[in-house]
Amino acid sequence: MIRSMTGFARSSFESQDISMTVEIRALNSKNLELNLRLPYSYRSWEDELRTAIKPQLLRGKVDVNLNVNYQGASAAAELNKDIISNYIQQLREIADVTPAELLPIATRLPDALQSAEVLSDDNQKKEVFILVHQAIRQLIDYQTAEGQAMTKDLNTQIESIKKGLEHINDKKDLRIQQVRSKLQDNLKSLAVEVDQNRFEQELIFYLEKFDINEEIVRLRQHLLYFCEVMNNEREAKGKKLGFIAQEIGREINTIGSKANYASLQKEIVQMKDALERIKEQLLNIL
């Protein structure tokens, strides 16, 4: 099963006194970059939220945003004195002005005002964690659905490489025969006597440089392994598939350098094009 690294999810809760919304946006990244944006009064839960989120997302640049709005009587606001005092202290370090002059600025900064209600009670904490888990589930469902489409495209590209490889395998003996014939014709044109046994020995040595049987076998194995990893149950497989794709590319390049034959080079170009499409997809796979 393949999962995409990108996606968006939203989960909401609303009561007579409060509304909460959790939004999660995920983009591709080599490792997990988890950014949480929480109201000030909820930041004491950040470590617990990170611990709950990390095992489920594994990779990607993930932004989690919690919005909380109080309604009715709960919406009555009061000054958050600790935060305002901290703002004023920091502002005085960069501006030589009195606290009274800084107060209007500080009260407009984030979290300077808070609900008159107690913000961080156990019921709200429970609801926040429920919303986060719901949003993660939605995100995973989205990533899984996108992963199914990516799997279909990857299979198409792998089949394209396999098809090109079989065409090369069918033509490789003809290429060797043509190389042999060309060398023999060149010798005949020189009108010189050669030792036939020595000629055959040198010819075998020369043709070994053009032999691509080992590369064909290895490439088949890499393609098979790629499909096995792609279809197993493990979720995080993007990096491993990337390593296998590198090995596939190495064998294709080696075959291309040895197979200096027009019809084979056409197959090589098409195989490289399919591999590039695979690599582009792998950048977005968990």
C-alpha cells in the first residue's frame, strides 16, 4: 500500500460555548517536519500532541493548526496579564519607551486577550485530541486514495521498462552478430592473412565488452523487487523505492553505454523516460 505525503484535512467541534477547528496540511519532505500552531493557553499540550501525531504521519512537512472561538457568555474577554507583561518587557529591550506607551501595542499582539472562562480544562483537552485524531484519519484516507492512483501510474511505468528490456533482450544477439560481421568485413578489406584462432580469441574478448546479459538479469531483479516493496503492507516505503530506482537507473545506463546500436538506444531512451516519471512520483510517496 502506497500513501502520498501531501494532503489536507479539517475536523470541527461546536457547542453553545465554544467552537474548535483542527486543520492539517501536509507536503512532501525527506523527513517529518511537524509544526503545531496552538492558542497560548493550549501550548502545554504540545508535547503530548506531537507524541500522538508522529507515529501516524512518519514523513512530510506537516502543519497542524488549532483555532478556538468562544461563544455567548464564554466569549467575554479579559487581559492576559502575564503575556502582556512579557511583551512589554521584550519591547523595552529594543525601544527606550515607558511601559504605558507600549501597552496599546502589547494588547494587540497574539493571545493578549483571552476568554474569561477557564481555557484548558480536561474536557477541552479531550475534545482537542479527538479532533486531532479525526483530522489525522481524514488525512491518511486522503493520502491513501491518492496513493492508489500513484500505484497505478508506477505500475504503468514499470511495465514500460520491462517491455523495453525484453525488446533489448530479443535484439542483443543480432547486435553481436552485426559487430562480428563488421569486424570480419573490415579485416577482409585490409587483404591481410590472420590467424583464425587468434582472431576468434580476440573477438571473444572484444565482444565481452558489449555483453549485457548480466545487466539484463540484474535489471529484471530490481524491477521485481521494486514491485514487491511497492505492494507490501508496510506504509513508509518511499525512501526504499527511491534506492531501488537508483539501482534501476544504474543498470539502464550501463546497458545504454554498452549497447551502441540504434534500435536499442531507442528503447533505452524510453526506459529512461519511464524511470524519470517514477522518480517524480517517489518524491511524494511516504
